[in-house]
Amino acid sequence: MGKPNETTVRRDGGGATPEPRRSLVFFHRDGTKVAPLPERGSLVVGRQHPADLVVLDPSLSRQHAAFVVEPDRITVEDLGSTNGTFVLGQRATIAMPVHVGDELRLGDVLVTLTTASVLGAGHGIERHDRFLGALADELVRARAFGRPVALVMLEVRGASIARWAPLVRTRMRAVDRLGAYSLDTALVLLPELDEAGAIAAARALVAEAQLEGAEVRCGVAVGLRDGTDAESLLEVARTRLRLARDAGAIEGPLPDGAPTRPSRAPGPLDVASDSPAVRAVHETLAQVATTILPVLVLGETGAGKERIAAAVHERSGRTGPFKSLNCGALPGTLPESALFGQEKGAFTGADRAHKGVFEQAQGGTVFLDEVGELSPAAQAALLRVLETRRVSRVGSDREIEVDVRIVAATHRDLEAMTTTGGFRTDLLYRLNAVVLALPPLRERREDVPALAQAFLARAAHENARGVRGFTDEALRALTAYAWPGNVRELRNVVERAVVVAREARVGIDDLPDRVRGGGPMPSAPPPEQPVSPDEDFADRVRAHTRPTRSASSRRRSPPRGQPD
């Protein structure tokens, strides 16, 4: 095989003229791969060595096709592959010529021949795991420095990603990132863009992807408003993508209302569980659902705390709505506006009157997610509402009586926070009349197969896919993985596996690298949002999985501190 070279040389009457080096760009479901062609010779492409270029895609054969470079032409020859080699839609049964700009397909892998002069960063699509790691890191910075960040999920049906991804990339800034989701869907990370900026950027991306015969739609999610971690933001963007059913449609956050959440997927209370801890949650919930006692749900991020809160509401018999508010996403200034509402002109930017979450949930249930993130001022205001059952909108002295059931949730150790002044002891006593503790998924691996099958059935229906189950190897990998993102991460992994699967059952190759043993997602959780509680807190969480003590007996024992 010839040695790759930066240029080839064409000689004519005017002397030597450098010709740009030609390269192959491979678009597969986990990202892109760029391979310079040799000046002369062959390049064998396949799924594993001894192929000269290895592309890890299950649709490729071990040695799938050979690209042959001669002085006057480039050809591609299929090497007896299972899934075939196609040039401009025609199956290659003999060596076929390939020209710059041609679109090829090796199995499910799309390939284009291009030159260094047009390659640049325009073809860069990051692997799915790497992209999620970058998103997680960006959310850490957004939280620490109050920076906006947005995620766009862009789908183009009827046109290959090889055609539209380079066009979309031309409308992206140098700081933006493009990630793989499937062969017709990509993810775009937009740092420093708020809701308005993200919608404007999405419109520009959609306009670039409007190819003839293609259906374009996208969903926009904004951190920290729609989610404070990568898995939750991905879930919201995917849900909004489904809502954008018309060609060219963009579904984003509501401009003024509370953050919209994805429709609730099956969770730990919807699937039969073999875990004693989850069964204990079932039993306690059944005992307290019809009471008016506040409920505090403990558990790691993504463990299913909102699904527990919704179950409390559904079984309570209350006729009002269920309203949720992520306290970690409240603005640093005037969080009371989201909680209690505002009057027109109450502050700069208050151009209309607005009901807070308590008024919106009249007669129903308010779910305060990540309640440990509330500021001291917001904690004091919340305590007053719990004591008086009345709220006052920002800018008004009029009190409004509210009838709501409170369900709060946190991944933090609120008892330890009371010893350092991070959380009010009297507010904790008001919230923890009943405690429901969800163990992390890694401590109840016996539940993974049933949850995965429930997620698969839902994803197959929503995406019109004929996927019915998992191979034994895939199921073993799912059960063995530690799931730092808990049930939410499992749902996202299964959802994508259903979309990219080629067979009737999800196989090991349809799972991300980190799940099939390739290592953890390259990201670090923010210090103020630990993925795993410390051992002292974990012991207290486990203790709450036993039948709950009465509120009065618990209040006789002061909160224990957490050692440094």
C-alpha cells in the first residue's frame, strides 16, 4: 500500500500544480472518522483487523471493501461483504469509480470522498459518549458561573447525514459541538446561548438542513431550566423533537411558563420489582398517599424521584393538577417569582402578571425537585407558605389562600446541611413528615431487565420500530453496568439502542461503549451535585426504606451531623 501524502502532483505544460489530498469521511452511528487516501495503492476498510482502516460498526464485515488509488482514478471494490457496498445507490458488484462528492454506503456506514480543502471541521461529528461528556462538563460550568447553555436535537428524514451534517456545521460557531445520535439525527451543543439565542440558532440549523425531499425537525432544551444534568437535558430535547411533527418545526421551551418536562416514562413504581427496598417504597406510599402529610423523596439524580411524586399525586385523590418545579434551575434573583408569582411591573422585566407554581397547582400537588438547592431567602418564604397556606405574589401585599400537597425531593443530605446552615432545620421538619427513599439502580440490578424491557416497548412504539427485546449478551451488559445516571440513564441508553438497532433484538453493538465495557462517560459531576451520597448519608437513606416512623416520633430526634 502506498504511503499517504499531503498532496499529489499534476504535471502539465505550466509545470507542477499541487492537488489537495483526498480523504474518505465515514459517517457511522457513533460519529465520524476521516481517513486520508494513499497517493497510490489500496485502503481496506472493515470492522476489525487486518483491515487497514477499522470502523467499529456492526453493519460492516471484517474486511468489507477496498479503495484503490491509481494515477488517473479511484475505485471501490466490495470484498464479499454481508451487507454490501453501494455507490450513488447502486450496489457494487465489480470495481466502481468514485469521484469527489460521491456518496457511498458500506453496510449502514455512509462514506464521502472529499479533499483537504473542503474537509476542515465541517465533517466533525463526535462520538455519542464523548459528546455527552462534553455536555455534562458544560453544565458544570453553567451552574458554577451562571452561564447559559442549550442542546438541540436535529433530525433530517429523507437525507443522509453525509449530505446535511457538513451544511449544518457551517452555521455553527467554533465553540459549538456536533454529536452523533443516529444516522438521521444529530445533537448540537450551544454554549452561552439562552432560550432566545438557542431558538434562533435552531432556526438557522434547520434552514441549512432543508434539502429537497427531506423532513426536518428539532427539539431544543435549555440548561439549567430544563435539566441540570446531561441525561435529563437529553431526555427533554428528545421529547420536544417528537412534539415537532411538522416539517421544519422547532419545539423549544415555553417563553413564559414553567419549564416543560418530558412525559413520564415507566419507572420503579410501574414495573414489578424484586428489590425489597423498592417494595418498601410501594408499601409506604400506599399508606400515606391519601393523607395531606408532606412527603420528602430521597435518591440520587435520575433515580425516579419525580415518578414517585407523581404516584403520590395520582393515588391521593386530589382533583387539582400536578405541578413540578426544579429548584436547582430557579434564577438567582427573585426565585419567589417562580414559586409564588408576580404582578405586572413588580420588577424590571415583569411585563405581565404571572401565577406561581403554588397557584397553578391549586387543589393538587406541588413537586419541588432538588429542594436542597433553594437559597436561604427562598427557604424562609417556603416555610411561611407551609405554615400559613397563603402566598403573596411579588409586587403585591394581597395574600392568596392555596390548597396544595407538598412533595419535595433531593439527592442532598439535608440533615447534614442543617448543621452547617445550608438548610433550615424548621423547614426540614415541615418537609420530612413522610420520607420515601429510592435506592440507586446499581443497588437493585435485579430490576434492570424489567425496566429495560418497559423502556424498549415504549421506545419501539414511539419510533415505529420493530424491536422486541434484547440479546442475552446485551442484557448481561445492561445488568452489569453501574448506571451512575440511574433509571434516567437506562431509559436514554435503551431509547437510542432501539433507534440504531438493525435487528429485531437490541444487541451488544447497539449499546454505548461505556455500557458494553468501554469505560465511563468522560465527565465529572459538579462538586455541589455528587452522583453518589457519602456512606453516612447512604446509611440514612437505606434506613428510610423500612416502614416510616410517625412524624412526631421523628421530630423528637434532632438531625445528625455529617462528619467532614
